[in-house]
Amino acid sequence: MEAKYDVIVVGAGISGLLAALTLSKHGKRVMVLEKGRGVGGNCNSYMVDGFQVDTGPHAITHLAVGPLKRLMDNYFDYVPVFEDHGYYYVRTEHSFVKLPSNLKEFMAFDVLSKKDMLVLAPAITKVLTLSTFGVDFSKQSVYETLPHTLSKDAHDFVNTISYFLSGKSMKEMSIHRILTGSNFIRDSVTQEQFENIVGKSEDPQKTESILRSILPSNLHASLYARLSSSFAPAVPLKIVSRPLTYISRLATNRVTDPQGYPRKGLKSLLNAVLHSLPTTAKIRTECEVKRILVEDGRVVGVEADEIYYSDMVIYTGFAKDLPSVINDLPETYTDDLNRIARTKSLTIWLGLDRRLSEFNYIGSEVWFKDNPYWAMPISNYDSSLAPKDKQLVGFAFVINEKKPEKSETKKAYETIYCAIPNISEHIVMQHEQITIPEKAAVTINGKFADIRTPIKNLYLAGTDTDSRSMGITRAAHSIVELLGILNEDGNLHQ
């Protein structure tokens, strides 16, 4: 018997699952095909020797008016509880200080020399002023913009920020990415904007979740209410979407838009998506798509363990790999996909025998000397992520893809032991992960794929189709854009 669906989603990472959730809530019969044994991709958690590690450390941004907020409000049956991310810090051999979020704090930032500060401050102000008047910095590198008199420490510091905003160095990253990644340009999606993008929606379908018998439906207060009471943003939430100029933000911003970490770890966000899936959405794992089927320039289904027929396919794998599963794509289109740049990441999770004073904070930290890292003591958000009285910290590194993973891992451990000399005495669990944190790095000459493809009703989604923000927030941006395009094409509403 032939299987026919309204939509086939290729890939069950967070982008694929969000696509399946939203489309099934719009009344579509959806089949998700995943080649791996599990779902969630980088949005997942699992146990290692009594510690619950995430697939890489995550801070989820724009929780007040961002794309994930819109998807949760409009499609989730319940949302996870988010803890306030806290502050970003910088660790050096001799200090541990809060990363500045406005010009006044920046001028008192004693990690860098006064000379560096006096040179950097007007350079930053100039860029922000020109951006306000519409100057395009998307093709100008951070390195080209920096004053030539900066010290090595200042260059290393800016390079580290570049790596963690884009996955690439300051020579490959644009000034525009600094502005967006550091939150001087808000990636807001208000409910009104969302409704304009998606169109007039039918009433949400009250279908039973496929996991209702497994996951309890612990309903929580709305995200808006929790943010209002516990995140204490610099601007009241009821006016957070009002436009602010870059210059005023530089001078007055106290904290960035609300950011958070989900209580019970990333798997709680994954479980919220799975719990919200209607029974009209099915997932098959260990089911690799070998071929996307096309007739007369229009998608008709996919070939996996069997033939699955559909008039619409959403591909959420690596866009760069699309030519391996479909024939006769235009050469210019394939060339564009080949320009997508990737970054490889190493995360080292360390379980500690006690709570160390070095990690007595809520938030995350960067180390910028020689081999930079970004670290989060995630058990500080939720003590259940570690055994009683123990602590769990994740250290993320951007690694050189041309060098052996073993040598890059060894260098990463040496960096951790240099930054926190006594940590080795307290390690009771260590675990390494090699991942591609996002499907496309944001570079000057890099490419992002369009959601529409040359094949009718074959669409792409995921973090290589949208350059805004990072991680799960970027994936959510791609799904909001996907819904808008499906609406324009007449493929969203019944």
C-alpha cells in the first residue's frame, strides 16, 4: 500500500521537528524521516556517569519577542521553564570580570589596557553611527575595521568574540555580525509581525499528543509572565519591541534581550516539541532518505526504506549535501550551496566532585588567550543535572578542521588546566563531543541557502537558511521564514 502524506520532513533535528510541529498544527499530515537513532540533533541531553550533559552548551536568546517565543506561543501545548541566563564574564590569569554591555562599562573594562579602550571606544561609536545611517558593513571584516595600534590582547579578545558569534575569525567575520550577534540589532518577531508573515490562521487543532501517555502535561505559566517576573530586563517587556537606536543602546543598555537556559536541560525543550506534536505527525528513525523524487520539475516524494509520496518536502539536512539526494539541480545553484562554510566545535564536559568557587556564578564565561573557550556551569541553573553536591561545566572550543581531533582535544584540556589550575584535582567525569554547532558559519564570503529551491514545493529549513542569531534561535528564525514562504506559495493553510 502506498504511503501518501501532505508533507515529508527530511531530518529530525530541532528545525525538522519545529517544521513538523507547525505544519501539523496547520492541519497537515506529516512524516518526519531521520537517518539516526535519535531525534533533536544538537537540541538534546543525555546521561554520562550520573551527569546530564547537553549536546554543546546553549544560551537561548531573544526569549521575550524572538522567533522561538512566537513558535512556543502559537504552537506549543506547553513550554519549558527557562532560568535567567545571567551575565557573560571574561576570565584571565588574574581576573574574572563581567563583559561590558554599554559604553560606560566598556571604558571601565580593565581586562584590556586603557590605551586599547581609548582607541576602541571611538571606533565602535563610529561604526554604530554609520550603521544608524544605513551604511552596509556586511562585507567589511572586523579585522579591517580595527585600529592598527591595538595590542595583541585586544586582537585576541575581539577574535574570540568573533569565533563565538560566527564560528570564524575576525578576518572572515563582518562588522554587521558583531552588531547583530552582540544584540545591538534586535532580532524581534512580535505577534503582529508573526501573524502578518504566516497569515490568518485557523483555530489551533486540539489533537492529542503522540507522547501524552509518556510525558506528563505539566502546564506552566506563560513565558511572558515568567519573563516579566524573573528576567528583569533593562526595558519593560511591554515596550521591548519599540525601536531603539544603536547609539542609545550602546550608551544605556544594561543587559541584552532576555536569554535563558531551560530547566532540566535542553531535553526539556525537545520534550516540549515532541509533546506538542499532534497524532497527524509521525516520526521514523533509522530511516535514511536516499533520493528526493521529482517529476516535471516538481517534488513528488522521497525514497528511503520505502517510497513515501508527498506533494511537499521540507529538507532540513545540510543544504550543502542536497545535491547528493537529488538529480539535475542547476549548476549555479549547486555552486552556491558549495559556498556554505561550516565550523567544527569541541565541547568538553567536566563533572566535578564539588562546587568550585571559580564557577560560583550564573551565566557563562569566555577565555580569550591562545585557545579560546566559552564555558557554562549548567548545574548552577538546575542542580538535578549533576549528582548531589557535584557540579557540571561545559567548555566549548572552535577547533581546526585540518588538524587531528585528538591533538585539538589535548590542546583544549591544556587550556582548561591553564585557566583553572586546580580543576584537575576535582574531575570525576569527563566527556567530549565533536559537533557542527550550526550548519552554516556567518562569514563575509560565505553563503546561506534560500528556503525555496529550484524544484517546486521542495523547501529548505535550518541554520544554513538564516543568518540571524545563533543555535536554536536561528533555527526558529528559519521556521518562521519557512511558514511565511509557504503562506505566500499557498501551501500553508487548508
